[in-house]
Amino acid sequence: MLSHYFGGLMKLKSLRYSKGWIVLLTTVIGIGFGSYTFIHDAVATQVYVTNCGSVDYKPTVLIKFCADAGVQISQIEWDAWGANVAIGVGIYEINDCEPSCVAGTIHYADVKITLSKSKEINGKETLTFITVTTQDGKNLPLNDSPKDAWPLELAG
């Protein structure tokens, strides 16, 4: 029985010096360090956007007029999100307020979205400007241009 125990120890010692063990150990250490670095960098470079007075991360809705949400971008899907720019697509919605804003008709257009103008707000890097452009090149509803833009930090 004792020889069986020592035989197992000898196999472990020989395994410790094999190339396979070294590769495995190096891989585990590399993955651990890489994961730590990735997560640390992601948290350290988190970027937000202003949205009706609050700071938000990758919102699915951005509102131009916070009081009545008469113009907003909804159903946003982000393709890129970075420290200086975010790019996505969504649906531009505008209320014609005819005969009143409560009874008005909502008009829609598929748009490309670009967020820009990064600045620090409440200790967070924040994108503060939005540009929307129609995907089909036609004018936005109730507008004479295929493009609209506004500072998000002043929305509302």
C-alpha cells in the first residue's frame, strides 16, 4: 500500500516537470491576468450618455423634449460604444400635436444615431451630443432635412 502511495507521488513529480504541465499553468495564469485586465479596463473606461437630466448607460430610448417626449429616438440598438463616440440605429418619433399634443399623431422614421462630445459629468465620462440621420436619406417627418441634432445635456 505504501509503495502505491509513493508511486503516485513520483508520477506527480514527473508531471510537474513535463512541458504539458508548464503550458497548462501558463495558460491558466494568462487567462486569469487577461480577464482581470479586460474587466478592469472596461470598468475604468465606462462611458455614459445624458438623457433628460440623468446619466445613463446604453439607453434604448433618448428623449429630445423631456417635458412631453414630443421627439425621441426609441428601440435603439448600439453597434459601437466608446469613449468619444457611440453609433447605433433606432426609430425617430415626433408628435405633430394636431389638434393637441395629447391627441396628436406620432410620425416615425428609421435613423442612424451618433453620440459625441464627451465630457465628465458627476465623475463619469459622458457623451452629450446626438446626431440622427434617416437611413433612407429622405427628410425626417415634419422636417425639411434628413438630419437632426441637439445637445443631450440641455434636453428638456
